[in-house]
Amino acid sequence: MMHPIVLHLVQAGTVTMPGHPLAGTTAANLLGLLPLLPFLGFVANGIVAMTAKQRANAAGESVVTTARHPLVTALGPGVIIAAFAVALVIFFGMQSVAARAPGLLDAPYISAGATWMHVGNLNITWSFQLDQLSILMVLVITGIGSLIHLFSVGYMRDDPGYARYFAYLNLFVAFMLVLVLGASYPVMFLGWEGVGLCSYLLIGFWFNDRANVEAGKKAFVVNRVGDFGFLIAMFLIWSTTQKLDFVGAHAALGGMAGTSAVMAIALFLFLGCAGKSAQIPLYIWLPDAMAGPTPVSALIHAATMVTAGVYLVARAAPIFSGAPEASLLVAVVGAVTALFAATIALRQWDIKKVLAYSTVSQLGYMFIAVGTGAYTAGVFHLVTHAFFKALLFLGAGSVIHSLHAAYHHTHRHEDAQDLRNMGGLSKFMPATFAAMTIATLAIAGVPPLAGFFSKDEILSSVFARAQSSPLANASLAGVSGSVVLYGVYVIGVLTALLTAIYMTRMLLLAFTGENRTGEAEQQALHEAPAVMTAPILGLALLTLIGGWLNLPKVMPVGPTGLLEHWLAPVTGASALKLAGRGEIAHQTELILIGVAVAIAFIGIAIAFALYRKPIADKAHASPDTGLAGVLAHAYNVDAGIDAVIVRPVNAFASGFLTRGFDVVLDRTFSVGGGLFSRAAGLVGNRLQDGDVGKYAWMVAAGAIVMLAAFTLA
Amino acid sequence: MINEALIVSAILFSIGVLGVLTRRNAIILFMCAELMLNAVNLSFVALAKLHGVTGHVFVVMVMTIAAAEAAVGLAIVISVFRQFGTVEMSALRTLRG
């Protein structure tokens, strides 16, 4: 016999949307387990980290370390793999329901949750939303997350903060799942802030180095600007519709398309996206975020967290499709960011900086897609980019790990991330080289790899919309949408060319030619252990076949448009609003594909021409002068921001707030208060001299004063 | 009649207050305090003519408490004398803060 309250709780989780075909199924019942599993992992690993005792490290010294802690090794990746298994069960549950009859899953499944806040008619619950978009994101997060957690077991095994690392990484996955599963803006915002926190903690993971701490702080502060936009957007949504859940708010805002309120909401939401997804002008934190451990860069700063902005635009598609000007702005910002970051990546020597600017550039591509209403293309590129960019980062991590070990071996202090210290690594790390080559070809856009299909779909969607669509009829700052979209297309093609160049450059510098690491160090260079190469090869496989998710219609073989079909209930209507029914002719589409492939090969050829002749050693590398210097220093944007914003704020804070305001307040209240009470104490001390007669006088005088006061009043 | 009684009461009270403020001998301080209490008693009795028997009740009450207070107070004076050898209040300064 179950207690009535327990019964009520059990039912609350299941029998909530009696009309929905998913209600009561295993898929719906398991939903809450998704964020819970990583969270429990966080708690367990956190306890291990907090209660760490002195142990012997690899060198035999007795230090406080959790390196290679068996419980952490089991639980850290274990909970994520378990969450991935749960996600698969839910996905196949949805598949089986969808297969029963078409249209069954057109409405999202919303789980009931306990009340979070209830004030007046504002009632926010801990509800999760299960639909085609959220389960796709969950699969990407837990799937790639599992591989990266496994990689981390090898990468971080000798780190004293092993348990702390996995605690943070588990917590990140938990918050990321809350972000994509939340059924309302506030719940999503909670995840949004949570992943920001974990990002901060993991960027500054090695906090003994001041630069890492500064980088973490920078990421946090820059993200605050974006979060401010997200918050304002939420306030606006609430004040316009009195609703904050996706279904209700989007239904209400859908009927207000074209109004300035919808426009403002879309713009403020995009400010939030620009912060989280590192778009101009808020991209500056992402290159610095590479200070964290490399698997963190792979998971958080390439595959998942930074794509949250793209997810948000796709999730809020009904809002953005109601504001075509805002959508055009999203596309333009994406295009400018893509080109800008790609040019910087051309002249970076730090292997992780190349990948960081490449990530910013590829995120720009995704915003081009979602900005032009090609939500499927944007999400498709999000998924394929997660495959190949995670692969690139893990490969880079494997290289750095090897070089670091080599320099550690000979006690030389050289930069393990500098491309000028690499070269010829294909001899030492063949598996990593093979995987990195696949990823480089994919990101350059060589068919039939994943990146080719997603990038091509973005570019052809932009072209199609530029030809004729409701979006082309809108205008941005007086320029017609059609012109804007053709411009975005040209920038996109140009960026694709640069992408092919800088990625091939990185690959050639790191893996071909003579080795520049050092004579003694070469002995210590080695392929990474299996626990690190296995995830790399897994991602390489995904990169090879990822394109099958959404093959273009002109493909002669294979299933076309799987993802398009799958996401149609979520974003189909919004995409239609911006894109219309116009399709480009097959002839044109084939030409576009031809252009994309040609661009990729031209880029690779240019890179070969420039970097085939390997540099002999660091001193022979071409110096960073002129334009190369400008690019190597990333257009000096950081210095500019330092001069325009950071230093004036610091000067204001120390000059006025600290030395002026704070000191005056201190003098008045703390120093002044102290003086006053000391003076009062001196007087009181003199009065209370033990002479009872004097006390009597004072009582009498007081009585007379009071009598006088009462009488006169 | 009441006016005269109240004037006498005020004079007695003022003498008591002045005594407490100016004299330093503990016994005399006591006598002055008693003087103030009895000044109040006199005004109670006088005003009872206007406001009924409540005033009389208060007088009996005050006399009782004054007796108790005198008993306790004189006992304290005797202990003070045993301790310090004097009952001059100006000589007793141990309450100094």
C-alpha cells in the first residue's frame, strides 16, 4: 500500500499530459533521470575531491592528490555513458511512437515538475520539454560527452585535481541538459548560467597560474553582458505575454509577428546568444578560454556550450521568424564573425588558438543558417561541427599531451602548444594524424565528410533565400534583404576558402616535415594510450558518416533530409515563414555544390603551396610583421578593449570609487563613528565617578527638564 | 483647604529633594527620602476628598512600603558603616566607572 503523498508524487511525474502519446511511456518517465545522473556524478566526485587525503603521486612523493582515483575513473565517465544510454532509450521510444502514425509527435511532451516560483500569476515549474530538437541536443551532449569523458581519463590521469575535474565536468553536463531540456525560459536560463559557471571553473582549473584565472574571469564577465540581454528578453516576454513557458509564450508571440515588441525580444535574445556563442562583439572570451584543459575546450568551448546560442535561436524560432529584420541581423553578425575569425586563424601559432578562432568562425556559420531561417541547416552544422571540432580538439590534446610529456622528460621549458615546436608528428602519432586529417578535410568541406554536407546546406539555403523568399523582401537598415543575403553568401564562400587554408596549414605544420621538438625529446614522443585514441577514432567515424543525417535532395543515393524531416514539427513552420516555399533548381544546386567543393580544394592547394616547404626550426618561421602581425595579434582587439573599456573602468574604480567615494565614506562613518563614540565614552567616564550625590543631582535635573518639557508642550 | 494642603505638600517635597541633593550623611538622606514620601502622602489624602477612597488606599500602601524600605535601608547603612567606618556618602566612591 503506497502512501497517498508518494502516490501523488509518482503520478505527478507521469500522468500529466494525458492527451500526449508519450505520456506514461518509458521515454517520458526516464526524462528526469537525464540531468540527475550527471548531477549525482558531480556529488560523488565532489565528495572524493573534498575528502582527498595525502597519497603518493606518480613520482612517489606524498601529496594531496586524487590522480587515478578508481571511483572517479568509474563514476566520472560512467554517469555520462549511463545518461547517453537513457537518451538512446528515450530516442527510440520517440521513434516507435512516431512510427505508429504521422503527426503524433507534432506537439512537444512537457513533464510536470514541482513549483519553482509562484508569485501572483507567475508560476514557474521545473518542467522539461521533450521534443525532436531537445532529444537531438541531448544525444549530442551525452554522446560526445561520453567520448570526451573517456579521453579525459587518459589526459588528466596524473593531475592532482582529477576528482575535482570530473566533478566540474559532470556538473557541466547536468546543467547543459537542463539548458536543452527546460520547458521555459527561466529553467533554460538556470542551465545557461550553470554551464557558464562550469566553464569559468574549468577555464581556471589550473588556478595556480594567474593567466588561467584571468581567462576564466574574462569569460565570466563577457558572458554577463550576454546574460543581461537574455534577462531583458525574458522580462519583455513576460510583460508582453504574461507567459514564460516555450509553448505558451511562442503561441502568444506568434500572433504578434512584425510588432516592435517581438523585434526587441529577438534582438535581446540574440545579445544573449552572442555572449554564449562568442559572436562579434562578445567573441573575445573564447580564444582565452583555451587556458583550460584541452578536453574541456573540446566539450564546452567547441561541441556543446558555445552552441547553446544556436540552440536558443532555433528554440525561439517562432520569435525570430516574426522579426525578419532581427533574423537578417543574426545572419549578418554570423557572417562577419565567420570571416573575421577565419582571417585571425590564418596566423596563429598556438594550435589551440587556431582551433578556437576556427570555432568562432564555424559558430558564425551556424548563425548564418539560423538567421536565414534555415534552422535545420544550423542545427545540422551544430551536430557535425560537434563531431569534427571535438575530434580536432581531442587530437590537439593528444599532441599537446605527448609534447608536454616529452618536455617534462628532458626538463625543458618549451611551449607544448606551439606549432613551431611540432612538425613531423605523423611518424610518432599515426592514429591521431589519420583522425586529424579526416577532421581537417571535413571542416574544409571535402565530400563526402560531415562538414561538407552541413556547410553546403547552409550556403545553398542562403542562396535560395536570397533569390526569393519573405526574408529577401524584408530589409535591414535600408538595404534589401536579397542584397544582404547575397552578401552573406559571398562572405560564407570566402570563409570556406580561408577555413580550408588555415586548417590545412595547421595540419601540415604539426604533422609533416621535419620534427622540431628537439633531439632528446623525440625519444619521448609517443602515441596516446588507447583510452585517448579510442574516443578520437570514434569521433573520426562520426565525422565520416555524420553527413548522412541530412543528405541534400540532389543526392543520388542514401536517405535524404532525415534531420529536416525529424525537426519539421519544431522549426518547420518558422522556417517556412522566413523562407517561403521557393526552392532552387537542381541545376543551380549542383553548381553551388561544385563551387563549394572547388573552394575547398583551392584552399587546400593554397595551403600546400604556402606550407609544403617545412620550416626548419622556430627561428626560421616567417616573422609576424605587417599584415601577418596584425592577424597574429587578432587585430589587437584585446588591446583596444583594454584601452577603451577595461582601463577606464579600472581607473574609475580605483580613482573615484575607491580613493574618492569609498575613502570618504570610510572617514565619515567608520573613522567618524569611532571618534564620536570615543568622545562620548570620555564624557561618560568623567560623569560616572562614583559620587552618588552627583547622580542624585542628575536625576533631579533630568526630572525638572522633563517636567518643563511636558508643561511647556 | 485642598490648595493649602497641596502647597504644604510641595514645600515638604522640595525640602526633601534639597536635603537629598545637598546633605551627605546617609541617615539624613534617608530622613529626606521619608520626607518626600510623606509629602506625597499628604497630597494623596488631600486629593482623596475629590476623587474618592483610592487616595487613602495609596497612602496605606506607601506607608507600608516606606516602613519596609527603612528597615532594609538602615540595615544597609549599618553594613556600610561596618565595612567602611563611615556613613558619609561623599567618602564612598567605589561605584566609580
